[in-house]
Amino acid sequence: MVSGSSAELLERVTAFEELNLKGGEVILDIGAGILRNGLYAFEKGADVVMGIDPIPGMLKVGKKKATDKGFGGKVDVVVADARFIPCRYETFDASISLEVLEHIPVDADKVFREIFRVLKPGGRVVVNTWSAVTCVRDRRRKNAGYFKDDFYYKFYLPGEFKTLLENIDFKMKKIRGHSFTLLNGALKRVNLPNSLKLELAIERATRNYIPLLSILLGQYLIVNVEK
């Protein structure tokens, strides 16, 4: 499995479960960084990955990692703002974006408009971002300017996603919560073997069968839409 902290792995596995790749897809990774998500996409059957990120150095590291793992010819990286994706219409089968939207200072709806433009009909999108439901104190601190230097601009409520998408023709599949910090803390204290698998199983069951509870517990919102 691609490297990363346990929290990152949980986020990545969850997001790709939601994306539900069938194999052979061309994937757009928004906020690609060092391509951890892009490389994991190959493990899940992707054929080609394009990563965009505003930080050239991270993309350079990611491209080298992809080359070292034998995927160099199937990976392209581009320095770009997610609100202005430099790709043709209907290029990608699916897109993923993890912990990016909270860093967009203005016009976050343009991210979704651009994704819609470059997706093929029937294309799927999974976006993971900080939840204002559980980060209430942090949201207040953000509004007071505490997060300015950390470039966290917006924590979202579920209804705010509907506002972002209201004039875009995406089909809203579902909004769920993810990363139950209370559960994570309890499992770490108990120090159970395979705690990551147990946490994933509990989260999966909650998202599927008690979606509102997942939103109330989740540090993040995970949004799944389709063109």
C-alpha cells in the first residue's frame, strides 16, 4: 500500500471506496502533492493519472516516485490552480481531491465547474474536506483570522456543498462524514492490533447505514457526485 500516516491511509482508502474504480480509468488528482493518491489509484486499477498542484517541488517528487515504481509513462503532472484546470473538455473518467477545498480562498464553486468540464459523461468525483459540523471551535477561530497563515479558508457544512453545486449539473450521490476522531483516539489508547482495519470497518458501516451519524462524528465531509 502507498505510504502515509494511519490517518492518511484511512482517508485514502475511504475516498477510493467511494470513487469505486472499475479499472482502466483516466484519473484527475486535484491537489496531487507528491502523488500518494495518484499512485494508490494505480493499485485500484487506474490506467492513467494526471496530477495538478500549485507547488512544483511536490509534483517533482511525486513524478520521481511514480517513475521509480514503473508508472512514469502513465503519470503526467501540471502546476495549476484547481479553479483553472488546463485540460480539454471530457478528458477524465473520474477525479479525486482530498483536503484541498478548504484551502481555496474564493470562488470554490469554480473547482467543481472545472471538474465538470473536464469529466466525461458519467464521470465520478470524490472530494474530502474539513467539516464545520465537528470543527465548530476551529471554524470560529478561522473567522477570527487565526488560520490565515495556515491557508485554511473555509470549513464546510453539508448544505454549503449543495449551494456550491446548485448551478452545476452534477448528480449528488451522497455526502457522508469521515475520520471519527473520538473512535480513532479510543482505538489508539486500547492499542488493538489491526486497529486501522477495525476503524475502517466501523466507519464504513456508519456511513452506509447511519449517514447522519457519520456527519455528526466525522472530522471531514466526503462528497460523492457524478456528471
